[in-house]
Amino acid sequence: MDNKKLEELLLTVQKPGRYVGGEWNSVKKEWTAERVKFLLAFPDTYEVGMSNLGIKILYGILNDRDDYLCERVFAPWKDFEAVLRSNSIELFSLESRRPIKEFDIIGFSLPYELCYTNVLNILDLGGIPKMSSDRIGNDPLIIAGGPACFNPEPMADFFDAFVIGDGEDVVLEIAELYKKYKYEIRNTKYERQKLLRQLAGIKGVYVPSLYKVSYNTDGTIKEFAPSETGVPDRIEKRVVKDLDSAFYPAGQIVPNIQVVHDRIAIEIMRGCKHACSFCQATTIYRPWRERSKDKILELAKKAYAMTGYDEISLLSLSSVDHSQLKAMIEELNAEFCPKSVSLSVPSLRIEDAIEDLPALISKVKKSGLTFAPEAGSEKLRKSLNKNIDMEKLFKAASGSFRAGWRHVKLYFMIGLPGEEDSDILRIAELIYKVSDLRKEIGGKAAQVTASVNPFIPKARTPLERSAMDSIETLERKKDVLRKAVKSRFIELDFHSSSASLLEAVFARGDRRLASAVLDAWRRGARFDGWSEGFDFNIWASSFKDSKVDPAFYASRARGAGEILPWSRILP
């Protein structure tokens, strides 16, 4: 890579800081023959990927070992993709700027389903065969982990293996196994297949090429089973049991440009005590485990000393469930407020913490208050197992307004099983109720942003067999809500119905979707999770030409006896 030429080319793109590397705390090791070269790939922009704590954890774990080398790559934005293609430059890593095809293992994070075409684009820009079956000994081993791997089947043809569950321990087991085959795998395809069979023996690793799928005439799955003896019948997810002893990257990379979550992120809990029937995260991250208060304080001090950030964010699915939350926040405030370091608790179910509200939120960053009723009516909330005492919620909102908050964000879903128009109208009533609470303490109504998302049935949830509403039905329900909300203090933020449909197709899809993903990528599909990148017309054409009916996957209820594409993955 000619660095001078690259620097000249980077001046022609929108955000060159995405591609230069060299950040504080990044690691650049000598490229020696004996080291296993691991590349962490995130199929979204640098700003999104560098906000992902999982990437930072794996980066630290691998680089802490002298016999491993770990670098990073992110999906190039369309302007830099054009630069790479027009100048015949292969995609490279940030640390050493080596072509990504020179790495031994490329580990992709799959955080959501709408990043799939970016995976193919990274492989193509790196000169790596997109189909697993086309790779030979000289090609990197392509592995994926992350939430979307709980139904990996739509991407099964593209990946050599998937990691199911927590990655802290299994990533070292994979690297160690590869080390044994390092020289053999680069010679023959036979040795590559031998390695894949060995990988399948690691708990939590799914090798899709070792399983066969057949279909009934109606399109449902007829049989899904291992194709060889000795291959696990089910893949059990990996679980890190003790967060206090788990690796945490105190010296995490400090980006050169602003990223989505530009702060110290400390995971205080993993898993969730609640069991909302629509929530896939409950399944993915269970069992519930918490990091001790003393360990969190220790990590916060180390991370601050090694990064200099002026904000600390406490991450979890439901922070209020931490047994030591109040004392933790008080001690963190005592330590960091004098240093002008703010504290944010983004997953605070504030309606459950009403008695401790002043102590919990008086000094944390007032970036906005969030409630997630999910449904407007008590009937639907009960059906979702979303147990909220609405009087406590209203009381908490009032207390928050007195404490200085002026803006509230509410999360709702439409298209829920059993939903009627009256349930949608109850959403409007609830929004007005929360907004008007501020009038009771004096002043104007509160500014409320209501984020409204279509219900998407996800794998490994109690509602995984439910049907999703059609785009037409969802648009009609949005109109019902729009007509019921007429206030300059209230903003309705609707998620795209067509993007949600696409997400549902892949969330419940099978291997036959691979042809549509490949076709959509060839037609130019990139960054489907971005409003400026998503073009449903591309996908509609790809589904048609690939003979894929999206309604078959998204809008069809599954029978109780139907074999599901994710049936080999144990929650």
C-alpha cells in the first residue's frame, strides 16, 4: 500500500478519519510468520463499529496474547468504495494497511440483519470469494458472531462458521485450533474442510456446511440435520458466567473522529430479569449476570486513566435491576464529578426506580429521558408480558420534570398480535398524558418524541411463530396514529415499514435467501440499515428474480409442528 497515494485519495472522500487508523490505544504488532493474524470486521461505518463494546473486548483479548495479532476493518462508505474500485485498491486493515485477504481469520460481527450486503461488499473489496464453498486453502477463514447469528441460515452460504453466544472464551479456542492447522490449511482445500470439522467440535460453533436441509413442496423445511457423523445435533450457546473475572478493555481505542457512542462504556450486567415476549435480547444474553459495584468502580477508574473520556456510560438491558445501582451511581458521582466527568445510564427503567429517582438521576447526564411502554393498552402490554405500573411511570415522569428534564422519548410498537385500532388510539392518549404532566408542575407541556416501530417476530422468542403485518396494514395503522396526534410538542418518529419487512424476512429466513442477498448486493444494495442507503426497489427486484416470496417468511404464521430454520441453535 503506497501511503502517500492513499493519503492523496483520502482527501477526496467525506470522512477520511474513518480509514487512517493510528488511534490512541490501537495496537500494531509486527507481522511475523508464527503469529495467527485475526481481523475483526464490522459491516457498518467506523462510527458505528467503534461504538460496539464487543469489538473492543475481542480486540483486547486477542492482542493481549503475543502469539496472536488482531486488527480492524469497517465497511467503507460509498465514496471510499468508489475510490478503492476505481484505483484497483483492495480493502485493507486500519492498523497495518495490509489487504484483508492476507489475514488468517476474519471475524465479522453481525449486530442486525440489515448489514448483510455490507458483509458481501467487504469480502468483494478484499478479493475474497463470497461463497464459502468457493474458498480454498489460501483464503481466510470467515466467521461471524453477534445477535443475528441466532438465526444464521440466510447467511449460511457465505460464512465458514458462526459463533453462538458470548465470544470472550471461544475466540481464543478458535485461534488456538487454527494455530495447529496454520500451515496445512494454506495448502489444500482438504485441510480446510478438516479444520471446519474440528471447529464444529468447539462448543458454541456452528459450521453450516456440515448440515443438510431439504424442503417440502409447500416451501417449509422437511429435514434439517447433520450431514456427517460426529457433528453436533444442536449448537449450545457459549456463556461467560462471571463478569467480574471476564476481560474488560480498560485501554480501549479512542477514535480520532466522533463516533456514535463517544465515551467509556462499562457493561454492568449481561442478560435481563424480565421476559418480554417480543424481546430477542432476553434470549441472546441470558442468564442474567451482574458485575459487582466494586469491580465497576475499578474498571471506570482504569478506563478513565487510559482514555481521558469525559463521560461514562453504564450498559445493560435494564440497569435498574442491578442490585447495587444506587450505591454505584453515588460512588461514581463522588469519584468523577470533581473531574467534570458525566455519567449516563441509557437503559434505566425509570418507572421501576421511583423511590430512588432523585439519587439516581440528579447528577447523571440529562441527555433525555426514555420510557418504553411498547403498547398503548394494558391488554396488549399484558400479552407481551410487559409489566409496567403506569401510575408509577406517570409519577416517575413528573419527578423527572421537577429534576430538570424537559424532553421525553417513548418507545412503542404497532402491528402486535391481536392489535386493534383502539389499541393504537391508546398510544396517542398515553403520549398526551406524559406530555401534559409537565403542565402540572408549571410551564408548558413536555417535548415528547414517540418512536414507533413495526413489530418484527424474532427467532427464539415466544412470538417467533407469529405473523408480521403487511406493509399496507402497517401504513394504515400509522395514519390512524398520525390523525390522533396533533400537537407541536409531540413528534412521531416512524420506522420504515419496508425496512422492517426486510428485517423480518431475514430474521426468520432460511438458506434459500442467499441468492437474493447476492443479487441485491450486485444491484448496489449497501447500508440497508441507513435511510439514505436503503432502497426497497432493489430488494423487490432481487426477491422476484430469485423466486423468493418475502411474505412467506415475514407475513406467515408458523404452525406448531413446522421445523424452523434456527432449530439447530439452542437458546
